[in-house]
Amino acid sequence: MKQKIYTKKDKLIIEIPLIAKRYCPFEEKAIGDMDNVIALIENENDMGFCYSIDMEYKGKPDQWTDYFFKWFGEKKEFEQLCEKLKIGIIH
């Protein structure tokens, strides 16, 4: 996964691809695309962005990592942001 981290004026910019390739570890080749970033809402105070973990090769639903960005605002605002960014939400 290619990430770019840099500064622009007085801001830290972290670019994270929204789409990643699915790989079959048995054949070592790409077999399609998947969401790289998902929004996870566990309750009113625990929400943010996580990376997706490809589990298709095992015939299982995808999993996710711990938060790489935690949201400390309101749940409704986070849901609206996810909709605007077209990032899927897992509750």
C-alpha cells in the first residue's frame, strides 16, 4: 500500500489510497479491488477510520484493523462525513 506523508504550509498531509488490490496468497496475484479504508462506529464515543483486511481468499468477510484515525466529534457528523467521502460504515 502506497502512502504519502508530507507537509504543506502549516499542515501535515497523509494520503491513503481508498482502494486496494485483493491478492490470492496461493497464486500470488491480484484478483480484484477492495475498499482500503472503512469507517467503524462501535458506539457514541468510539468511531473512526480503519484499514480493511482482505479475507476473501479464505471465503470469509473482510476484517478491519484498529483505528488509524479516531473521530472525537458527534456520531451524526461522522456519518455525514463518511457519506460525503463515500466511505462505507460498519456498525
